[in-house]
Amino acid sequence: MEEMGNVFEIPELRDETGVFWNREHAGKVLSDMLLSFKNSDSIVLGIPAGGVPVAAPIASNLGLDLDVAVVSKITLPWNTESGYGAVAFDGTVKLNNEVVSQIGLTKDEIKNGIEKANKKVQRRFKEFRGIKPFPYVQDRNVMLVDDGIASGFTMIVAIDALKNTGANKIIIAVPTAHLKSLELITPMVDTVFCANIRGGWGFAVADAYKNWCDVEEDEVIGILDEYMLD
């Protein structure tokens, strides 16, 4: 493991693809990078859906609490895979103004997109957490985990939401990320742990994995039922 400013990476994985068998394997690789936090008061927050199967082995291997930080992209009306902003569990909303200016959405379309994303976030928050209050994050290391960072916009919104809840020490732990996105995120947090940093024009999170599929909500609920404290 090598430090680059406040970013820790595995140098031999730089710009490589297909380095993880699946999300669980990626979480185990990250847990080895995070051994200094073992049995501490840190808390691991997975970003559903894909971040939760990564976060669970980190929490399990390090003896840490597991919870979720629900964030959702605001997606295009004609393409639910592409987003122009994000909404977080505390109501934080951010738009990617550069994308918005390029695609020419109306104010009503943007408003509807935000409302749709917010409903999804609130529904998932209840389904994944029930009536449990959001965990205490002040004066704790908060480890924010996703399965990868492409544009970085969802992660940035999650960071802002955590700061709004009082978190003052945020650690990002992701298996893979684009170098340019990390450059945007690192000034916002204390430390970043990313096993597989990649540059270049064509970046897809899925390319870091040998086995990749969408994570269904039922799978997230099953993981949380197994690992999350009452």
C-alpha cells in the first residue's frame, strides 16, 4: 500500500482491470488496507445498493458497526442509467450544472426528477433501516463505502450529507475510482483508501470486477439483517 497525499492505493493495481472477483472480494481487499481501524469506534456506512456488499466484509473483518448512507442519482427522463445530480438521505440535493446546461431540461422536468429521486431515497431509508435513528457520527471515524467512483457526484453529495449530520472525520473506502474524480473528492475528506485507481477517457466501475451484476434491494436487506446492529 502506498500513500499519495491523503490517498492510499495499491500501486500494482494502478490502471488494471478485472482485479476483483466480486464486491465481497473487493471489500476484503479494502479491509486489509484499513487494518489500523480494527476494533475502533469507527463506523462503516455503505452507499446502497452496490456499496453495501463491499461495506459488509469491511465491517465484519474489522469489528466495526455497519449502517447505510442512502443516496440516489437524479436520472434523465429517457435514460435511468445517466444522472444529472443526486439526493441524499438528509434531503441534500445537488445538481451537476454542467450536465444540466448540456441536456436542456425544463424546470418542471428537473423538479420532477428531484422529487422522484427523493421518494426513492426516503423509501430505501425506511426499508433498509426501519425506524432506527441515524447513527451517532460526531467524534467518530466515518468510513463511507461504495463499489466504485466514476464521476464522483454521488459520493460528493453523500459527503455533504454526512457533514450536515455532524460528521467531522470522513474516510472514503472504495475498490476502484477514476483519478480525476478522486482529485475532486480528496480535499473534502480526511483520507481516501482506493485499491485500484485508473485514469484515461473510458472508465466504468464494472471493469474492475471479473463478476459484475446489479445489486437488488432484497440482497441489501439480507446483508443488513445479517451484519447491522439493532
